[in-house]
Amino acid sequence: MKTPSATELAKDTTTKVIGKIILIDDEKYEKELLEKALREKQWDVKVEYFNNGMEALEHMRTTKDELFLVISDMNMPKMSGLELKKAIDEEKF
């Protein structure tokens, strides 16, 4: 079964998302924008919000929740988005 692309998922308002979205950004308005977009698409998905990559990484290490998507800012305090991506790849989440 072919995995749908992000563009295909965005067009399909009936898509059922399995797992949660993790958003890492030091700007609070990004969370509000994502939540608004999900509501408009009628996606019933849990969103976890973190202010920096270190907090998000620690959460991913300790949670048993399935992840659907990780969205990260690139420029943040404590850990950049690129450093977070490298850590995620190394730990194979």
C-alpha cells in the first residue's frame, strides 16, 4: 500500500490520522496556526507543543504514544531544529 504524500493528505478532509503531531517552536502563534489548519480540515489529532528541541526529544524518549508527524522550527534556544533531527535519526524514533 502506497503511503500518501503530505499534499494528498491535505486535500483529503476525511483522512484519519493515527498518532499525534509534535510541534516544536519557540513562537506560540505557530501552535495556534497549526490547530486552526487542523480544525479546518476536520482532523481529530492530538498536538503536543514544545518550546525547544531538548524538551521534545525528552518527551519522545519517554512517551509510548505513536507519532504521526514532527514539525520543528530551525532556530530555537537550547537545540536547533537540525540538531533535533540528527538526534531523532540517531535514536530511530
